[in-house]
Amino acid sequence: MSHQQDRSRPSGSSTALSEAYDTALLDLDGVVYAGGEAIGHAVESLTEARAGGMHLAYVTNNALRTPDAVAEHLTELGVPAEPSDVITSAQAVARLVADQLPPGARVLAIGGEGLRVALRERGLVPVESADDDPAAVAQGYGGPDMAWGRFAEASYAIRRGLPWFASNTDLTIPGARGIAPGNGAAVEVVRIATGAEPQVAGKPLPPMHRETVLRTGAKRPIVVGDRLDTDIEGAFNGGVDSLLVLTGVTDAAQLLAAPPQHRPTYVDRDLRGLLTGQPEVTPAGDAYRCGGWMAAVRGDGLVLEGEGEALDGLRALCAAAWSFAGSGVCGLETGKALAGLGL
């Protein structure tokens, strides 16, 4: 499948996705782990996919940790990884900054160690204060304990006219206790204080896709993620296929309301979806069939009839909702149709 696929319904695959694609570009938070702990079935699924010959690359908008630290964490969880297997938005934003500043330029780093290491990798010098003569400001996720004064430093520098770069603008980040504010929330703080707009590197924007392609050399990649507005839209912008897993921030109702650029090629409950094919969703008059389910739009709502695997029912509902919405956003009543699926 390509960027030009039919986005009126999820696609099917007669072979396991781990065989149909050479590289999985995996998001981390909400896909492989949450709050530092492995998500159910993730370790076993990735182990089997890798044993079958699939290259696993970990592509994260979280700029807090270094690739070395991420690889060590994955290995501890039971998914052996090398630092070269990890691509972060800190690396993407560092390349974006380095493309516009000379080697050795000072950059006010508002974030964690991952951002500082990435800046040094590109020959830039991270500094801590707006008074350290920086030539630019780079902002990335600094963790839940990031001091409020760091945002003030960014604001002082940006108000002096310095260019501002952000690793990503994810408003939330999944954790062990639930959904917490992400780097996008911190970016909004600085935006409100300065009235400025940052150059953004992370998913879904092209700099992150560029960084990923340069570092992985993937020929037939599939993006695997839990967020419609970063992972799935990033795949759409990059012209590659995508698998949405329902282990993170996106729920079934949000998926049904997705506009075309947020519609994944495939959808599954978790990373076990890499190891299987995907059932076809077929038109049946004014309805759509998947497995033992039939979905259609009736009046101002979606209806679902049949029985079988709950995910097949969700896939059929996606086809009905997306076909109805066309290039817009579905405004249908979905609660009753979803109630019996347990998703």
C-alpha cells in the first residue's frame, strides 16, 4: 500500500505484517511501554517479528532520554536494541538547528539529557541560560519535574529575537498512572509568554521522517503507533503505511472520527497485530462487512450487527464512518455501536 491508498476503510493483508514490510518504525510511549513498563504482549510480539527477519526501529517524539538510555531500557525489558535502532525527536530537532547555524554555535537547551546529547552530536554547544550568548533556543520534553524557571529562560531568549526550535508538540504523554502533559503543553507555555512560533521537528512533520529514513535505510517500512495526530499523520505525510494499536492515547471513538490524514492502514489491539494478516473490509450494499460483522450509517448514527472478533466490528465501523465522512470528520453517534465491542 502507499500514501495514495483508499482511506475510506482499513486495508487488509493476506500475509503477516512482519512479512509484508521490512522495517517496523515503532513509537515507544503507549506502544512498547507505558510508564517504563512493557505493555502486554509487546516483548513477545517484537521478539517473534525480529526472529522472522523484520528490522525493528524505535521512533519516538520523546526527547528526554538518549538513544543509549532507550536501548538499554528496551534490552532490560526483553527487547534487545542498539542505540542505532533508536531515533528521537531530539536528533531530528538537532539536525534542523544544525542546518541553520554554524558548527560550534551555542544553543539554549530547554529539556533533558537526550536533547543536549543530540545537539552535541551535530557539533552544537548546549548552554543553560539566556545570558550564555545562545544563537537559538531548542526545547524538548524535560520530564515531569522540569523546573518552571526553564520556561522563563526560553522566554527571555526568544523575546530577544532568537530562533526557537521544538522537538515536538505532543500535548500529552501516556504513563503508568494515566495521561500526563507532554512537551506540547510546555511549548504552549512559552508560546503564550512570547507570542512566537517554533520550528517543529517531531512527528508528524517532515524533519522526523527525514531523520528516520536517513538512520534506518528502510525500503518497505510500516509506522506503528498509538497517536493519530503524530504517528498516523506522520506516516501519511511520509507516504508509508501505518498500524494503529489501541494501547495508548487513541480510543475507538476517536478512530471513527478520524479525518483522512489520521486514518491508519491497519488497526489492532496491540503489537500482536504485527504477527498476523489483516481481514478485508468489503462493501455490502450501503454497509460494510468484516468477519462476522456488518456496519452501516442509519440516520445520524452508526449501527453494528453480527458477532465475532471485536476488532473486526471496529474495522467495519471505521469503513462505514469514514465513507460517510469522506474528507471531513465523522459527526455520527457512535456510542451504541461501540458498546457491545468492549473496546
